[in-house]
Amino acid sequence: MIFEAGSFPFLGFSLEYLIGLLAGTAVSIFGFLMLYMMSEMVLNTGQKWLSSAGYMIRLMFYGIAFLICAKFGGLVAGVACLIGFMTGIFAIIFVHGIRANFSKDKKDKKVGKEGD
């Protein structure tokens, strides 16, 4: 929980912030899982309307999670929930953006001759 550690100088230990982060991260992971399942269903059945239905369902879960966090945990938990929603996106940016740039200058060792 990098974001929880980063909040210590500003908020101290805040249970509302931690719960908001956990709720946002859990809903984000659930959203990615639903996206995967709906994509498979669209590809297997050919029914394109499932894509839009899946989007609306995921959007509803994001909204409900945010409202619950903001209602019961206040502004701190609401903002933490929004940050939690983006943790999956941050991981994708790190793996495919930042980490990929670190390894682009490395040369792969070729085994054997060309054409084997």
C-alpha cells in the first residue's frame, strides 16, 4: 500500500483512508474481472449488446462503492476510494510503460545460429 504509506505525513494513520483504498482496489479488481468475463461472452456469443450491459454494470459498482465510502467515511474515504479505483491502471502503466522503457536498451542474447 504505497498510497497509505504516502499519506502518513499528511493524515497520520487513518482507518477511513485505508478502508477507502481497499474498497476502491477491490472494486477495481472486480471490474477488470467483469470486463474479462463480458469480453469472453461477447466473443463467444457474438451478442454485442453484452459489452454495453457489462459497462453499465461495472459503472454501477464503481458508483455504489464511491457513494458508500463517501457517505460512511467522509471525504477522506471517498478520495481514497477514487485512488483505489486507479491502482489497476497504475499497475498497467508501470508494467507496459515505465518498466518497458527500462528494458528497451538491453540486448537479447541469441542462442544458436540464425535460421535454426
